[in-house]
Amino acid sequence: MMAARFLRRSLPVLRQARCYADAPSGSAQMSFTFASPTQVYFKEASVKQVDVPTLTGAFGILPAHVPTLQVLRPGVVTVFNDDGSATKFFVSSGSITVNADSSVQLLAEEAFPLDQLDVAAAKANLEKAQSEMVSASDEAARAEVQINIDANEAIVKALE
Amino acid sequence: MVAYWRQAGLSYIRFSAICASAVRAALKPQFKVEALKVAESSVKVYVPKAVACKC
């Protein structure tokens, strides 16, 4: 009789008590892979944070980020290494995947360190594209020139 | 929220190609040569002429 009452009262405690929020399990590490078709910049490296420019806006990715798939626009990717230093790259486009295990894959169509880009060339291309806009015939041609303008503007902005 | 290029009928592949060529065009000369070499297509399309089948 006593034993039954004891068991009934203590059963919830004996069963593992569930909390509202579970503490994050595992180490706070993210495995970061960043590559373009010709060059691998990071391969399953451990970094603290990555800032990426996506079509829906720029955001920073820390370990234990919510899983997401995003598509990139021309812009600067900043990688914050474990030792505190930051490296910047310019990516033209591509995709970024954040998995549930905190691994991040950033696959770029073209990616270069900022010091490989020439701001004067980008400004000249931007002016040329802006003048092409006037002579664009239909909506598709206008959109293509606008993409060129946006990409060059992003390069100029990144280098200034 | 549809992107302007999507509305004009362009695909993301085309967007990506234009962005990539814009970035390649803005490289410093010593890196540009390498990038252009890599970027040119390595696929050759061969369309055989229609031949009457001997069967």
C-alpha cells in the first residue's frame, strides 16, 4: 500500500524530468567548408563566425545556428577565425548550407580574397554597364545589365 | 518578394553567370589571366548530322 503510493508519487521523478529548454549538446564548434570550383579556402575548419551576403540579406553564422539553405549575392564573406583574426573574401554568387550539426558549407561560383580585386577596373565596368542600360531593349536585357551594375557596385563598395 | 531578374524571366543560373563574369572582369591583371582561362567552357558540343540508318 505504502509502496504503491510511493511509486505513484515518485514516478515522474524517476522518469527523466523534461525541462523547457535543453542545453546545447556537444562543443560549440562549427565545421566550415568554403570553396569555389577552382580553389578551396576552408575545409572542415573550425571558425568562430562567418558573415555572408545572401539574396535575402546579410547575416552572421555562429555555431549552433538554425539550419538553413541560402543563396548568395555578390558581396563580402568575412570569416572570423578562432584566434580572433578576420579574413575577407568577395563571392560572386553561390549557396550556403547550415546543417543541424553546425557544419557550414559555403560553395561559391567565384570567390577571391579582396586584395585580388581592382577597384579601378570595377568602377570602369560599372560606368560601362550604366551606359549600356540606356540602350537595353527589353526587360530581360535590362535585368541582365542591372545584375552587372549591382555586382560591380558591390565590388566597389567592398573595396572602399 | 520576387527578385527583379526573376520577374524579367531570368534564372538564378543566368544571374550567377553574369555576377561571376563581372567579378572576373574586376580582378587585378595578374589574377585575371588565370581566372579567364578557367572560366572558358571545357565542353565541346558535337551535333552529328542526321544520317540515314542502314538497317
